[in-house]
Amino acid sequence: MVCWYSLIFLAPADRQAAFGELYRVVKLGGYLVTAFHAGSSQVRRAGRSTNLGVEFDLYWQATEETERSVTDAGFTTVFWGGVPADGPDSAAQGYLLAQKPDADPPR
């Protein structure tokens, strides 16, 4: 499952449910990869530059918070990394690859 900068639109209160749903739909032994703006749960208003009259919020996510959300959902972290911001108007980037175990834990 690829979530490339798509989870940045979710408010922090909605993320755990989203990771739980991702866990549900990824096949056993399958992978989840996500990219995000790395930061401290900052929120930025976006969309103004498109002149379409549509604005939306973007949420920066702390790498540790994202990894915790993924593991709390049941995934195992395979790799995480990032790239620092390259200027005052850019954000640091985070990347995370996680795997769903070959068998679901007993309930």
C-alpha cells in the first residue's frame, strides 16, 4: 500500500483509525510505505496559490509519532528515514516502510 503524502491531510485525531484501516486492507506479509512532511504536528493552510477557491489543511507529522502509529496498528517498521528542509519555505520530509506480519495476532 502506498500512502505517498496522502496522510498529511488527516488531523492528528484521525490518524490512528486510518492506520488501523490500512492494517486491515494490507495483505499478510504485505508492505505499507508512506511519505510525509516531518515536523511537530504543525498545521498549514494550503491551496490559496491555485486560485481555485479551495483551501485545505496540511499536517506535519513527527517521525516518531508516525512510527508509533504504524506499530500501534500492528505493522513492524522495516525502514524510516528523512531529508532535511532545503530552505525556509520547505519542510523536512519523512519516509517510512512497514510490513504487516505473516499472520494476524490472536484476538
